[in-house]
Amino acid sequence: MKSHASRTHARAAAHEFEARCHLTLGERVCAFLRERHPIKTADNVAADTGIPFNTIKTWLDRASAPNAEGYTALWMAYGPDFLAALADREPAWLQDVRRAQEAAQLKAEIAALETKLARVRS
């Protein structure tokens, strides 16, 4: 029998999937960018990607999709999280990549904390 937490997570994932299916690709891009940078979205995305501010502002104002160069710059800046935000369903290989990335980030945080702890102890 599934726990309450796993049932709640499953319902949330299903709701997110359902909501995402009704968005156009441009709307998904804009939602990702606004979630990543809720304040001064276009300014921050331009700084992250090198894409001109006015281009990003146009995407956000019209909920339009970038061209191939724009997608490439966004993917290079935001990695697998950006790709996952575009898909109706996240493919298994992308889930694996995102898990590996999260594990690497957590290991780096643990190493930094262990270094900090060693300094405190000495």
C-alpha cells in the first residue's frame, strides 16, 4: 500500500503533467524563465545566456518560442532542467541526468560542509 506522501506526490505530478500539456512550447519556455527569475526575468536571462534583452522580452510578452539558436543558448545556460520543462513527459534518460546532476551538487555541498566543519574543529 502506498503511503500518504507517495500518493500526494503522485497526484501533484499528475496535476503538473496535466497543466503542462495545455501549454504551448512558447508558454512552457516563458513559465520556466519566469520561475527561474521571478524578478527582472528578461534582464537575468540575458545575463545568463547572452541573448539580447529585447529578444527575451519579446518571447515573454508574446509567450512565443525561441528559434534554434535561442533554444541552444537556453539549454546551455539552464541544462537539463530547461529540457525537462519543455517535455510533456520527462524521458527516463533526462530523469537520470537530472538525478546525477543533483547528486553531484549534493556531494559538492557535503564536501564544502565537511571542510567547514574541519576548520571549526581545528
